[in-house]
Amino acid sequence: MLFGRERHNPRVLKPQRMSYSDLHYILRLSRGDLSLRPIFIVASVELGNTTTKAILTATDLKSGKTYVLNKTVKMTREAKAQEGVFCQTVHAVELSERSIAELVCHTLEECARSVGISVADIHFVVRSTGVTACFSTVKEVEGVIQALAKGCMLAGVPPRKMISPMTIENIPAELRAFSRMDKTYFDGAVAGNIPPSGEPIVGNEMEGELVTAGLKEAAKWVGVDYRNPVLSLDFGTTLAGRITDDELPYAHVIGSFCGLAGAIPDALVSKVVDENFPTMLDFQRKAGGAGARFGRRRVKEKVVKEYVEEIFNHLVVEKVKGRTRMGGVPVNIDAARKNNVVLIGVDAGVNRSELPKIAEIGEEIARSEGMHCLNAVADELSACLVERLVEIAREEGLLMRNTKIGITGRAGITGRKPFLTLEKLSALFGRKMDDEVVFADDGLARGAAVLGRCMHQFGTPENPIGGVQGGGCVMGKRLKLQRKEK
């Protein structure tokens, strides 16, 4: 399948892993000196519906650039609980506080060990979850966050490394010189965005905040000024993301995304993968060498688009109204209305009711067209979802003239999805969008590093993440605002 491939050059960031000692060497060499560099190490611990990850990042506090040191990924189904169940994933894997904590502990320990450091060397840990499938209220997410904290503590992370430091003395001595905590304080704004006030709007609210911040940092590596206003999309198993305006010193969230993302292609291959709780990751992994051959075999564009259209007949992509859940994710329409936030969601029927129908379509594709066609359908489906979500945002008046678009997550950046997405967005806006769209791996982990910097006031005025496109550092405006609020 070559359609959409040759006419576009997507800005995709896929970082290479490196050891902590190698990073020190690279930074010294690039600056021509042998002094120790101020490196801020953050662990992002993510409990997802499909995978559980520990990702270690190291931020050079002089340049503001974040390097991914290591990523350890486990399948969340490994934490399937026998007793004490209090939540479940979109794939119906039942979890308990103990099973979550043990999986998180082992994952974090392995991640640190593999990169050549100990858990004690980590400066800060950020916990997040997309597991919201069985929750009846947004508040129940707190139970998972507490289980994540327990797992981190089992691995040796003290509680003080999981909360914002209260004073400069709470910051590691070797990093204090780079903190501006003596001038300003953490007021909840992350990468120049102020979150909605009051109750959370969606169950995975924090994911939307982190991926937006992470995409802002990632964009610096590919030469795109991805500062406000922006539209961010995280295509993990569930959908997360935000749309911001261009207010100063802090932009407001004017749009939010929720519902299903990777769970849809997971359902597509669920009847052709011999695995408990099957996912697209299992399909690609078990194909092995065959998976590479799938990518080179030609498929008919017309056939692929017909199957995608059939799948879309079972999907709901719309502005969320009159619901308490979207794709199993709890939503709070009243909170969205109070904050003037437009909520846009994706579902399969009503709370995933049509996923079995999509599984049958996947089985038909494999039988009639061959297994290789499933990858092509998944790529086209993802691009069509991005197109429709952005189109709704435009129809709702949420996009400004210079709104940049950022995409992360396994169901949004793998395979030929970036090429196809650029093709569709370029057609939608009537101009080539290659320089206005960023694709990044590990967006959430990069966002965790940015959140840690914001909490510690590790700003880089010469290379800001906050503010608006083409503008400078907003420190002066922040100080003025905070003095007024005191």
C-alpha cells in the first residue's frame, strides 16, 4: 500500500535509548568541557489498558531537552488479580491494588537496572493511568493512582519524590541552582497551560495534560514551534488530548478528547490472535518476520477504504452530549460546560457495544483478503479518525489560524499512519500540513518530565516550552500574575 506515502514528509520523533553514562559523555562532548551536567531524571509510571510502562527520561536543565534513557513495557494483563478486584481494563482484565502495585514495582526496578542506575537515583516520579473502563465516577481513578504510588514505594521511591517540592530545600542539592522557586511557585500550570478548574472533565484528565506538555517538548527535536495554540491527540488504547487557546501567560483548555482509540484496532484483530485479552501489539508481535512482509505486500486502496467505511458504521465520533461515559471512560458534561470546554469523543456503539461487530469485520478481512490487509485497514482507520476529530474541532470553532497538531500513542504513529494522516489533513485544510503536525513516541513520558520541571521550577527562558508560537519566555507575565494573586 503506497497511497499517501510519497507526497508527504512527516515530522516523526522516535528517540533512541541510551545509558545514563553515555548521556553524560555526549553532553560533555557537545559542549567541549568535562564538567558534570545538570541532569534531571524523571520516571513516568503508566498503567494503561494494554501495557504498563516505566519510562526513564533525563532532562538537560541548561538546554531544556529531554532524552529517553529507557523504556520497560509489560502487558497489563500480567497483573490480572484473583482477589481484591476493584477495577478492570477496557479488555476486561480485572485488577487489584496489590496486583497493580507488584507489576509497577517490578517494571520500575527493571527499567532502572537496565539503564545502569538505581531507583534511588531517580529525582521524581509521575504516575498516570488510562484504566478507567469500569469506573462509575471520575473520582475512582484515584484508587488506581494510589495503587501506583504503592508500587513505586515498594520499589524504593519515597513519597516526597512523587509530590511537588514545597521549598528549595526539598530539591536535590546539585540541582537547586537551576530552580526559580525563590522567585515563582508552581500554580498548576504545565507547559503554559492552566487546567480546567473544579471537577475533572474526563476520567483520564491527567493523560491529556501530560501528552500536550510532552508533544511541546518533543516538537523541539523536529524543528516545529508547537506552543499554544495546539491540538494534541494521544492514541493509546483510550483516547486523550486537548485543544488550547493562545492566552498569556497561560492558555486555557477549550477542547478535550476522550473515548476509544487503540481499542478499536485491538478489536479488529481479536478473533485472529490466539491470546487471552488480544491486542494489535500481539498481532504484530506474533507475525514476527511475517509482519515485515505484510508491510511490503500491495493491497487495493479501494478494498481498504471500503472496510474502513464499514467499521465507521459501528463507530460514534462526535461532540459528547447527554452521556456519563464515552467508550467506557467516565465524562462530566456539567464540568465541561462550566469550564467552556467542548468534549469530543469516540465510541463503538454505546460504551463499546459494537466492538464485537468490528471483531467480526477483522475476521472477514483476514479470511477474504489475507492477514496483511489488517495492518493496512488499521492505518487507514487511524488516519480517518484523526481527520474526523480535527474536523469536528474546526466545526466547533476551536481551531485558530495557527493551531498546531500533535499526535502520539501506538494507534496514531506506527506503520504508515503519519503519511496517511498528513494526506487527509492536507486535504481537509487545503494546504500541505507537513510542517504543522508533529508525531512523537513516548509523548506521555516526555510530558511527565515537563511536569516534573514545572513543579521544581526548572525553566529555560532561552528555550521556553510555555507561551505562544513565535513569542518569548513568559516568566515576567507569570510573576506579575502571581503577585496579583497573593
